[in-house]
Amino acid sequence: MFKVLVMDGISDMGIQLLYDAPDVEVEKKNGLSEDELVAIIGDYDALLVRSATKVTDRIMGASDRLKVVGRAGVGVDNIDLEAATKRGIVVINAPDGNTIATCELTFAMMMSTARMIPQAYKKTVGGEWDRKTFVGVELRNKVLGVLGMGRIGSEVAKRAKAFGMTVLGYDPFLTEERAEKIGVKLGTVNEICAKADFITVHTPLTNETRHMISRPQFELMKKGARIINCARGGIIDEMALVEAVNSGIVAGAAFDVFESEPPAADHPFLNHPKIIVTPHLGASTVEAQENVAIDVSEEVLHILRDEPFKNAVNMPPVPANVLNKLQPYFNLGIKLGEFLGQTIEGAVSEITVSYSGDLIDTDTSPLTRHVVKGVLSNQLEGVNIVNAMHLAKTRGVNVVVQTSAASETFTNLVTVTLKTKNEQRTLAGTLLAGYGERIVQIDQYPVDVAPSGNLLLISHNDKPGIIGKVGTLLGTNDVNIATMQVGRKVIGGAAIMVLTVDKGTPGNVIEQLEQLPELIRVRELTL
């Protein structure tokens, strides 16, 4: 049974998948301190949190069992990603579940600051009938600047066009073709600040986006601009914004997020008549809370069951079309790495992975991770596809990826070469219709081997009687041969023999094989 610890009041309806799973036991706890989590985390395979729980290096380091930390939401500021990656712990989030909720809150904030709705409400319920103070502006024919054109930013842009707004968009990954397709004009941050009537931010908080809008950008804005932040505190310089509002540059602002949450009691936003604030409500809808919990629950189940997953934040995301194409090769990649890693002598200094055929038109980095995992798992404990590349780098193993022309024999071919100080060895594999994963080349020798079970790889000189002697010796020692493949380039030259046996071969039998004439090297492999 897998044990999952659920924190921070995550929706029961959202994690119903976990409750229903026959191989999962769920426990819910709230308000645990770091010390309390450290004391119990070793009993769990997965940890699910929202924003309240800080998942520190110390917490993750207290468990040899923890495989995945799931964040029921988008931001993972409360999770130490570097520590998780080093420990091989997958961190996943739910990037799609609160998209509409945050988009709609952005528009609610935009409308509220345009028409000063909260301020008017406060005066009205206080007994003042003041219509003159609250003359707002319309959204129609205004310019909206959207900084960050990901899922949420794109949804905001779509709705802004329905309001008759002109949309300017900035995103480092937004191409002119995609911008044109969604009806957005491209602009730099400074260009948007100079032209927009309303500005909304929808980027993650990184070193590059911290204080993306600060004093220099406010100085570019036209008088009467309005600012909305429902993304992350810190993208907009809060003190610079207060100055811009007080000087009359910014007519109003609406913030759902703060650089430090909750904000201090004397924070200037809290009592400013032109700034609207809410307590981080971007994902606070019934639908969003269920959606993010459902999404993260599905991903946790996939990870615990060693199934493909997509929303890891401490490794590059894999688009669905790429995942569908590469997924059949993932196990092959691991097996190629494991096979080759068990045949090599000395410390591996370089791993070269070459792709040919249809694979050359695909981002093969997810598959490369599986190959590297297979290689390193022969020497290191706790290697997985999350930390494989990191472990290779920290150990000075150079990983090289190459593509070549289409294979003349196979639709797709994955070739792995390992280098050490002493030698270099190569292995190639593919998927054969009706047969599945196959190793088709070992060094320079063509073969046809299923990469599974117990194998013996024997290097020898091609002389009459060698196969018989090997078979007789194994039979005498009660080692049954299931399959045999022989590869050679020329008659009487160097050759290899690959045997699939029903069980592991005892060490004394390996020693006896090595004593046979013409045998050069014997390797027992377990895949």
C-alpha cells in the first residue's frame, strides 16, 4: 500500500480518486509544524499540500520513502525544488485547474478598479449616497496590456477582446504567429507600460520577473493607468506602485497577492482609497478547488504506480503529443542504459544517446532522461528520471544527444554509447511490431535480443565447438538456456554470444565459463 499525507484542507471531493484507489491509504492532517512533519514524513510515499505548508529540505531529508510532493495549485514557492530534485522527489502541481477561476477574478478586479465598486459599496452601506465621487471608466476601446501569455493570460486576452479592448501581450515564448492567431499585438514590457490603459500580470515569480514593473516602468505610463495583479506578489514593486498612485500616474490598482503574505497590518495597500485588495483568492472557487485536487491526485497515482506523468515542475514539461510518441520507448531507454551500464568497465565519463528515424523530429529529452537513469542505476541508489540528469552532472558525466539520418533497417533506432577511461561500448535498440522492445546491435555486432530477465553476455573468438562447450557447462550446473543469439562480423574472428537464462547464474559457474578456451569476457546481466 502507498501512504499519502494530505495537508492544508485539500478538498475531499478532489482527492476522491485517492480514497477509491485500492493500493492507496490516505491520511489528512492540518497545521503541522516543520518538526512534526519531520517526525512522521518517513511513513509516507506522497505529500499533498496547498500554500500553507512549507516543504523544506529538512522535511524531505527525513524520509527515504517520499517519492512525490503534490501542490494543489499552480505556485510552488512553498516547496524547495532544488532539494527535491537532488533527492529524486518529483514535485507536481495543477497548472490547469484554476485557470478560469484566476482569469475571472482578474476581470472582477479590473471591473472593480474601473468602476471603484468596493469603495462605492463601503460608502453606501455607511449611509452616504455619493454618486459624484465614483465616476469610473469603460473597458470598451481601452488598451489592455497582458504580461505573461500562458494559460491564464491567454484566457484574459480572449475575454478582453469580447469587451471591445485592444490587447497588447508580452511573453518571452510568444511568437508572432501565435499572437496573431489569438488576436494579440506583441510588445515589450516597456512598450506595454507606455501604451496600456490597464495592465495585468500573469507570469511566475522568478529572478527575471521580480519587480518587472517598478519605478522606471511607472514613469513610462500614461496618467490614469490601472494595474491588476492576481498572479504572484513581487512581480510589481509594491512601494513603487504606492508612489505612482499617490503622484496621480496610476488611477487605481487591484491586488490579490502580496510580496509577503499575509501583509503586515501597516501595509500601505490596506488603507489606500485607490487600491483594492483581496486575500489571495485566485483559486478560491468550488470548481477550482476540486479541479486542482483532482489533477494533482491523478498525477500522484501515476507517479506512485510508475506510470507516465506530465505536470512535474522540477523537470521540463512534456507536451501530450510528445509524450504519446515517446512513451512506448521509455522502458526501452531504461533497459538500454541498464544493459550497457552492466557491461562497461570503469567509471562512465560520457553517455551519448543517438536517435534516428521519426524520433529526430521530436524533443527526445524525456527519453534521454530514461536512458541516463538506466545507466546510473547500476552504480547509484535512488536514481529516477527527475534526478538522473542532475546526478550525471554532479558526477562529471557528460551527456551528449545526437540525431542521425533515418535508419535503413528500422523505423526508429535508439543508440547508446558509454565511454570510460578504459573502453567504449555501444548498444542499439528499437521497437518491433508484434515483438516489442529489442536490442538489435551490441557494439559492432547485429543481434536480436529481448532486453529482460537474466542474461549472459559472452565475448569470444569464433571457433567451432564454443557454443557446445558453453551449453554443456551451463546444463551441467542446472542453468537452463531460454534463448541464444550469436553475433560476428567475419568467420573465425571476434564474436559475442547473448544467452537468456531462466535464473541467475552462480558466481562459480561464471568463473568456470571464463576458464573455457577462446572465451574473452563473461558478464551476467539482470534487466
